[in-house]
Amino acid sequence: MTTGGARLSMMAQLTFLAMMAFSAALLAGFFGTLHPAFDSFSHFRMHLSMLTALLALLLLASSYRLQAVAILIFAVGCLATTTSALPRLSPQQAVARPADRIVYSLLQMNLRFNNPTPKKVLSLIGRTNPDVITLDEVSGMWGTELGYIASSYPYRILCDYPNGIFGVALLSRRPFAAGTAPRCEPRGAMATATIDFGGVPVNVAAIHLSWPWPMEQSWQIGELAEPLAALGETAIMAGDCNAVPWSAAVRRVARLSGMTPMPSAGPTWIHRMLPDFLRRYAGLPIDQVFSKGGVTILSSARLEDTGSDHLPVLVEFTLRADSNAPRDEHRSALAANDAPKQPRG
């Protein structure tokens, strides 16, 4: 074998080994319910699928072509499980706007605890004028900044995290339901309130989960099991889950709360060391919205950068007047008309 042939053979072997390593990581991500370590791989399923497929394509002209074809099919199948979160060029429209119902809006934002441009955040809130806002990484500086919009959002609760950085907050233009009070859940990871939307009481929650394994995300979800289960028959919850929609972590939150995750608005986060323009196209879709009961979500859209490493997500929704319907009649927004009904709790 010539020197050039030996070099090509060595490159093919290395490419094959890399392809198999990526495919093993892909496979592990589907076993997240067995251990949170496996679930950590699931968060990168989109990226691993594309890398694996690219390596398989490179091997189609090599002696590993049969293995490459099999792995290429596997990678495409894995990518297909993430299509609901792939980048979109336009807002996600769920259903047509009803003419006989009021349309409400919720703005989900991870503020970034040390955001250098807080005025961009306040400007976005002023322009979008949402009915309710769920916030993550509410550090001490944000207590002052959010005070500037207290007259517009007088109904609020700010929950401190032990380190004073990763707290959550819930702000509303609409009053809390009579006889109710907002509350902070363990370690400031979740804020809940019952908000009066034109006579319809709705449980609204802001949630912020820790990073996946080996960090404490799985343990934290267990700690929040009781408040998640205590959310009322009609509820909407949003937050930075640090987990993608198809992960075992998000499915666990949905199961504990009896809620359905909204199809993702698209990637919202990327590490600050990477170019910012990549976030919208190659980031991770980790800002989630959940709903149940009389909540019907109409649309979702990622908004412009406000100085955080997350993009804001604006959601529009309506409410059924009969929000106290039995649980087995509940259908979360964006679920198909023939979706299976939830069992009685």
C-alpha cells in the first residue's frame, strides 16, 4: 500500500471510530429514564445526529460503507425526534385566533444574573406589554431594575435562590385571585401564583431548573414534585429548564405537574463563549412552556436578544370559560384534537 493509501485508510479508521462514538452517545440519550447521566446526552441529540450523519456520509465511499449506511439511517431517525425544536423562520402558530375570546400573552425570559444591558429587557417588556412575565436568574441587581416597571406590573413575587443569583420571579398586570397569595417553592427554584384573568383563575408558575447530571437537576425535580403536583386544574408554567423538550427531565416535569410541554419555539440558549448569532440556529431549546386545563396556546415566538445568553419567548394563549371542567376533559394547547385524554388524578 502506498503512503497516500495508508494515510487514507488511517483517516477512514479514525472517522469510523468517531462515528461509532457519536452514535453510542446518541443511543445513550434514549435511556435517560434509567439514569440522569444518560439523559445528559439527549440534550445534544440534534448536534450529535448531524455530526454522526456527516461522518457517515464521508464513509460512504470507504470500506465502511455498509456500517455508514446503517448509522446514517440511525442518525436521521434520531434527528427526526427533534424536529419540533428545529430553528424556524417564523413564529410557531398553533391555532387560529378565536374571535370570541380574549388573547393573553406570557413572556418568558432568562434575564442573565449579570446582564450588562438591563434597559434592553425593560424596553422589550414595554413594547410587548405581556399580561404576565416569568423570569429566571433574578439576581440582586434585578430587584432594582424591575422596580422601574412596578406601576405596570404591580402584582409580583421575587424568589431568592440561596446564592442570590439564580432566583425566579413572576410579574403580572392582572391581579392575583381573591383569597390567594403567591408563594416561593424550595430554594427559589419556582414561583407560583393564582392570577385572575377576567374572572378565570389560572395557576401560573415560573420555574428554573439546575444543569443536568452531574449537576443537581434530577434531584431538584424530585424536590419540586409536591408543588408541581399542586398546580391547579388550569395552569401555565414557563421557565429555563436547562433541558430540551424530548429529554427525560422535561417529560418528568410534565408527568409530575399533569401538564403538556408546548412544542418548542426553537433554540434559545448557547454558551456565551460561542458567537451569539449561532444561538438562534445551533443553540439548545431549553426554555419551555407547559400548560393544562382551560389554557389554549395560540402561538410562540423567540424575540430579539436583550443581553442574556437566552432568547426571550413570547407566548399567546386563550382561556376556556369552563376552566373547572373535569381533569379528563383537559387538553393542553397544541395537542392534536384526537390526543388521548389525561387520566383522573
